[in-house]
Amino acid sequence: MARIEDIPQPTRDAVLSVPCPQYDTTPFVPGKPLRERRIAILSSAALVRRGDKPFPFGSGECRFLPAGLDTADLLVSHVSINFDRAGFQRDVNVVYPIDRLRELAAQGAIGGVADTHYTVMGSTDPAAMGDSVAQIAGQLRQERIDSVLLSPV
Amino acid sequence: MLEEAGFSTVVLASVRAQAEKVRPPRALWTSAVLGRPVGEPDDPAFQHRVLRAALALLERPDGPVILEDFPEDPPGLRDTPGWQPPPVPAWSPEQSPAGWAAAVATELKALRPAWEAARHHRGRTSVGLSFQPPEAWPDFLRGALSGELASVPPLETPALAQRFLCDDIKAYYGEAAQAASPAPSHRQLDGWFWRQTAAGAALIALRDVALASNNSALRTVGGRFFVPVPWLPSPV
């Protein structure tokens, strides 16, 4: 749906009127061939492990998702109810494509998959996420990961 | 922000107009339903094509600000012809709190085999945010519809307890309705839940109770996060 005409009203107007951050700079980091890159996922679905507390509404926190985490235990705790959950109910990979990345790595399309992935709460002011960005960047550097797939719901 | 910190990023953009405003370094727009950034559930080949197209942008030298369109619609974007929802017992739209609780309990029981089948088939369930088992939902719902302000540890407030109960009920029904193939489109599923089930009607009633509550958090959460806006009843 993300053809705009496919989004039912009044959600369509709400989506189009969401304040979008504007940036003064347009950074662009080139890198190695894809076959040599290990990829990390950053999901905005506020994913939590079963039994963990959901993300607080409006939270700028991030949580780490170890690559070995059993995806059967992942739940979506995002505050918004105006996006589909049924796809996730059937297949975690429509939100958090960890299995697909592993397969692409096995096929040689990418160099590998990071040991840690990340999740935050979407619908949150990016200005509240400075500490989270620093935490994610620190872990990426520690794992020598240079490329991130952003998967916003 | 991550690109500023020295990392290459690519985003699966669901709303093209937002990507045009934010101007991330690299974005792949897809026509997938909001909430399904990688496209089609249970279709690894489609998901691979989306991911290959997105990740290929990492090798492009012609940035910053690359915005490409993924050319395929997910196969499940449109309604599934002939889809039939799982049968649920008849229910009355005029209910007391206890009546709603009983109607929902009856539906949960009727849908349980399909929900269990889905859980077994997929090896997982996305039910779990409410910290209550399905057997406890009807009585909690009865209390909430009666204006009781119960919380369920570790959810600290009645607002959160009710909000995540709504999420779990929707997840249970969604999984039950998608247990058999072919699965419904998201529109068919939502239409069934919000217009044909007692649970959907009970959650709309719960929203009304929340909006009339003295608890300001419950008013806010109930008003915004119990029922998706497109499924609110039309004003009379």
C-alpha cells in the first residue's frame, strides 16, 4: 500500500502530513563491493523478545537483537496501529529479513550477516535518538560492519 | 544519522512522498502494504528480489540521494478471490460488558483450532504482548468495559494493559484467519475482524469506554491505539 492511493483515508492524510526530518547535509558513504560487505538490519518495528516489556510510547531507545535470537520469540510493540501486522503474523521476514539475508550470504550475494541487529520505535522524533545512534554506531564499529539495511514499518 | 557517522545505509521506503522529503542517501520504494517493508509474507523469492534491489543501491556511485522504485507489486497486495473467513458464531451488537465478554469467549473457542493450527504450522505466535493467556482475555475485557482500571504486570498502567490486550486479540484472530491457504489480503482480514466479529465490535465499544474514562492516559491511548482510524464507526 504504499502506493498512496491504496492507503485508506483518513490514514492517507495522516501519513502525508507526518512531519519529516530535514537535514542540512546529504552524507554518502561509498564502500566495498556487496560481496564483501556484512549487513546489519535496523527495524523500526519496536521488536521485543517475548516476555520483555514493550517499548514505551515515544521512546528513543534502541534494543540489540543478537543474530542467533530465535525469531519465534519476536513481537512487534510499535505504538502505531495504522500499519499491517498480518504479514508479520505469517512471516517475520517481511519486517526483519534475517533469514533472507542469511540466504543471500550463502548465495554469495553479500559478504555476510552481522552478529547484532537493531530495533527502535518508529513514529519517534529522530532528535530523541542521538544516544541510540551512538550505541548502534559503537556496536557496528566493534563488529566491523559498514552497511545497514533500514527496514521501517 | 548513521550515514553521518560513517556507515553506508539503504532504506526500504514504504511511502514515496516521505522518502522524497527526507532524502535518505539510498532508498528503494516498494508498493508493499505499510507494515511489510520486505513485501510478501511466505514468499522468499519475492523477498530476495526486494533485498537484492535494495542492497544493490549500496554499490551505486551516483549518490547522494538515490531513490529507486521496485517494479513488482507483491502478489498478495490485492484481495484473494473467493476467500472465506473462518466461521464464527452469531452475536448481537447490543451488549453489556458481560455479554461482550461471553460473545468474545465463544469466538475465541470457535477460532482456537485454527489458531492452534497456525501456531503449530509456523512454530510461533505473535500473541504475547498482553502478558495474559487467551483464557483470561474475556474476563479482563468485561472488567475494562465496566470501567475497571486493572493493570497487568509488567505493564504498569491500565492504558497499556488494555492497549496490548487489543493487540493480542487482533493477533489471535489474524493468525486464525490466515491459518489456511490462500491467505486473505490485509483488507479482507481487517474487514472481517472489524465488521464481522464480536471481538472487533467489543474493541470499538472498549474505545468508547476509554474515551469516557477519568484516566487521562486511558483516554489518550484508547482514542488513538485501540481501533485503526479507517475502521472507526461513521458518525451518525
